[in-house]
Amino acid sequence: DVKVTQSSRYLVKRTGEKVFLECVQDMDHENMFWYRQDPGLGLRLIYFSYDVKMKEKGDIPEGYSVSREKKERFSLILESASTNQTSMYLCASSLTGGGYGGYTFGSGTRLTVV
Amino acid sequence: GENVEQHPSTLSVQEGDSAVIKCTYSDSASNYFPWYKQELGKGPQLIIDIRSNVGEKKDQRIAVTLNKTAKHFSLHITETQPEDSAVYFCAASTGGGGFKTIFGAGTRLFVKA
């Protein structure tokens, strides 16, 4: 069964901490994405990557960075966590950039910043 | 900017009834429209999709319709069951070209037994 695995289901971090969210996919997909999910706002794209070491800003990149050193792994970094970054974070991968065939999502990481 | 509006935000139906969720998109370049189902504690999962060269697609109890002229697309679930209870997201994208997928805000569907 193909998978996108996010390393943590729940995280609690303090304001100002540097936070790493890890995502690994086993489908050999070129494209990987980080979304943020908030009630009433749907899924908003933070960053995406279409190849190793390549990254592009999404709609809400402020306060975040990403790293893709290997094809299967895409990391989201909160440089200095703030309370307004408390949210559900979803990683996804796809065969095509625009999503023909759909995205495969991980189960999400619920991050609370206190 | 481009957006996708999704209605209703909450939908409650009796088991066996039909459920309809509607979306409207703004980007006329959109040509691929997937629907995702998100169960509690899980990530969204693709349940059905439609491309712009097709007006309707059906898979067992679920169907999607697309009106490109009006920029509307809808999800229809017939003979609803309690396990259909979940949050459903529509999305619009430019398919194989580009990386722009816009999601709707989601519809929470309750199916009462």
C-alpha cells in the first residue's frame, strides 16, 4: 500500500522554538507539498517541491521554510514558532504537478504552539 | 486571486437519502477537479475526479458533474450510509501543467442512522 508518512501525529512546542516536520513518501513521486488545514479555510499551500533540492513558495510561505535533500523526504521548518502557527499540517505527494490522479496525503501533524 | 467556493459547510442527511455538495471555481484555466474525503484522524483521500472534457463521471454510489460554462461542479452521493460521514473537499487545478491546486473550505457531512 503506497504511503505518505508524517513522523509525528501530535506536537507541542514553545513560542520561538525551531520546529521540524518530516514527511516521507514511498511512491517515487517527483512532487511533494506541504499544506496547512484550518477550520473554515480548507487547505492552504505553504510550499511545494517538484524535484530534489527544488522548492517553490505556495500561498502562505511566511514563517516557514522547507528542505528536500532526497526524493522521498520533504521537511517543513518553522524557523521561530508562533502561536498563530498552531494548526494541522498535511504533507502530500503526486505524480504530476497539477495533480492528475490526485494527491496522496499523510495523516497529518497537529501542531500546538504555546 | 483564484478561489473555489464550496457549499454547504455542513450537511446532515438521513441514512439512505442523497447528499449533494456544490463547488464554484474562478480560474477558467482549471481542467481537473478532484474530490477528497477526510475521515477523523486521517488525511484527505481522493474518492473521485473529473477532467474538463467530461461532463459527468460515476463510481458506484458517488458521481460528479461539471458545468464548465458556469464553472460549477458537484458531488452526488446516493443511498448514503453512516460510513459516508466525513469532511469532503473539492478542488480545482490545471491538471498536468503547473502546480496550482485550489481547495474548497470543506463540507462536513453527517449521515444519521
